[in-house]
Amino acid sequence: MITLTPGDVLPEDGAAGTLVGRVWLPQAGGPAVVAVRNDGVFDVSAQFPTVSALCEQQDPAAALRETRGERIGDFDAILANTPPDGRNGQKPHLLAPVDLQVLKAAGVTFAISMLERVIEERARGNPASAEAIRKEVVSLVGDDFSKLKPGSSEAMKLKQVLIEQNAWSQYLEVGIGPDAEVFTKAPTLSSVGTGMDAGLHPKSTWNNPEPEVVLVVSSGGKIVGAALGNDVNLRDFEGRSALLLSKAKDNNASCAIGPLLRLFDDTFSLDDVRKMDVGLTVKGADGFVLEGHSSIGKISRDPTDLVAQTIGPVHQYPDGFALFLGTMFAPVKDRDAPGQGFTHKRDDIVTIAAPELGKLVNRMRNSDECEPWTFGVGALMKNLARRKVL
């Protein structure tokens, strides 16, 4: 069971930044866009019925600061009522801080995760084969591509060498080639927030969390803020075939974003994201503890490049999008038998943290055990219209 307090999830500077969230209001039968401030949580839906609409403002942070809104409660009470166990359905609880934005993700953006994807591909979803293949791959290509710019002439020369050695992979193509891997992570409105259960496909036996920064981008391609994310991944499904990527990535509750969206203002900027270290802790009911981190400073492609490859003349997002930046974290610590690596077990508590963004905390369950996703775009539009906030 997850128990959360504001100190568990807020950024180190508390509510000093411009923090946006979404809260389920039982009396309204739907979600509210809220500003989280030192003196409480304020419903600003009358001015901004969706987070997407707020992010379309010329200066979203300034627009939110100028909007007082209606106070709906204390953040600690709303947060405490968010985990599914023991939730009072008559009181508000926290949701993921994005709504109409398309949920996108960039993959293979760090050298170490690129190597792990190559290993997954060669292991065909079998964790027992991974360690031997890992040694083989490292002997051929090394383990540090951090200084190699994707798409550069040096990268293309390396590509040719690897092809000649029969070591080329589709994952190396998107890792050091000119085109980034950007895919749709999950349907709009389907992400879960902090304190909620995150889902794993019940047939998966080799899977892992992926601690990431999630950029929120307007319809015009402007990056307006960031949150934390868990791009839950099924290594066995994706390893069997790249064509199973959608099944590996998109399942009920498999996309976690939160705890809040921090908008860019004079306290927080894209440069802060570029320097950010994202920590990960997994604690199991069996006493197992896994720790790791991902340093955005080691990313192979700048966040602005990933955004530019997502939106433009060939693809538009009228309601904006949220973009997972990828991770350098690749779990290789054995959990059970030697050589079997890491995989989740039921009730694992996953905490993804960064001082500037707070903590995203989720309990792992099979997707068919998590709360079903029933409130889609149609339901949202009907609800907002009934409340006369559109």
C-alpha cells in the first residue's frame, strides 16, 4: 500500500515553481485543471478547461499565476486520497498532469540503453542469454557512444564497419543514425499519475521500469514544461520482435506521468532539464531493492532535436504532445537466479525522482488488475460541456 505526503512528491523547493496538476472532482464527475500553491490546490478549469489549453498560452506560467481559481483543498489531503487502496470516492484525488496531449516517447536516446536494446534483440526475449550476448556486443562496439553525434559522418563510418562485421542492428540505426525513434506510447488521456497502480502485461516475464523526463509541448512546437515519467517496458515482448513494440509499451496503466507538470518560468527552464539527474528506486515485497539513475546530460540527442523530429510540416499535434525523452537506465542486477537479470514482481514500489520535479511513485500490478481506463476524450468533452467550462 502506498502512503504519500507532499514531502514525498513535491520538488525540493516545494511549490515555489509554477506547478500544474489534474484532480478528479467527484461532485463534478470529472477532472479539474489545478494550480498547486503553498496555500492549497486551486481549480482553474473555468479559465483553462484542459491542461492542453493552458499550454497553448503565450506564457503558460504567467497565465496560471494570474489566475486565482477556486480553492478545492489542501494538497496533502488530495494526495493522501490518491492511492487506490482505501480511497474515499467522495473526495478528490490526483490524476496524471496531462490530458489532450498525444503521449509520445523517444527511444534509444542513450548509449547504454542502445546496447541493451541490441542485446534484447539478439536474446529474442530470453533473459538467460543476455549476459553472454552483452559481452559479445561490447567487444564489437564498445560501451561508450556518448561522444558520437547521431547522423554525423563519424557515426556513418561506424555504421559501415558494424555492417561489415554483421553486428548492425535496427536499434543502432536509431541510436546513431540521422533519424530518432519516436513512437506513440499510449492513447490520449490514458496515463496514470503518482500514487496509482502502473500496469504490466500479465504474459510478460521480463520487464522493467524506464525512468524518464517528459516534456510537454504546445501545438506550435514550444516546450512549455516538464514532468517525470515511467515508460514501462516489456523486454521479452520487444526482444522477440520490434513489431511487438506497441504490445510491449501500450497496455492499461503502462504509462505513468507526474507528480505534477512544472511549467518553465524564472525558477525552472529547459537548461535545468538538460542538467537533470533522474533517480530510480524499486522496492519489492520480497526485500529486493534496485537503484539506478539517468543523466539527461548524457543524452545523445538534445531535447530540442527530439521535439523537432516529432512535430513539424510532416506531423502536427493540434492539442500538443507529451514526449518521453528516453533513459540511460538499463537494469542488469540479478533479482532471483544468477544471469536472469531484473524483472518486476507484483507490488513492487517504483519511485522516479528528480529534485526539480519531485517524485513519481507507483505500485506495479498486472494491467488487468489496475483500474480500467474508462474516461476518454468523448467523456471529457461531455463532462466539460455539462459543467459549462468549455
